[in-house]
Amino acid sequence: MSNLSEKLSLRRQTLLAKSQAERMLLTQHVTQIRQSLALADLGLQIAGKIKQRPAIAIGLIAASFVVKPKRMLPLLKTAVMAWQIWQNFAPAIKQIQSQPASGKPD
């Protein structure tokens, strides 16, 4: 009876360790998927903005003729980074602007 109990205990510990490792692996995969989905959401948001404002699309097409093609990718990366930064800081800026100013004049 003791031998069976020890085997079951060992089996349980092995399964717990295996399930913990699988949870960690799943967490890593979910993080990668979230990053991919965030990029896809960004693309959809940009497409929505372009659909709402066709002038943006016309401007992008015109810019692609003006800017040399090998410079276009770094320029687009910079633009996307600037847009992401703006998306992160815009709510804070709006909140600061909406707060009432102090009553003391300078």
C-alpha cells in the first residue's frame, strides 16, 4: 500500500511540474500572439482612418512618389512609432488640459 502511495505521489509531483512548465510555455505563446494582434489592430486602425479621410491615402501615394523607395520603409517605421507614442500620451495631455488652472495669476 505504501509503495502505491509513493508511486501516486511521485506521479502527482511529475504531473504538477509538467503542467507548470506547460502553463509557462502557454504564457509565452499568448504574449507573442497578443503582440501580433496589437500590430494587426494598428493596421486596422490605420486603414479605418484612411477610409474616413481619403485625402490621407492620396497624400501617402503622392509621398511615395516623392520619397525614394529605399527611404520609405524607415520613414514609415518612424511614422508608426510617432503615432504609437501619440496614442499613449494623448489621453494624458487631454486630461491635463481639461483640469482647471490654479486660481493664482503669475
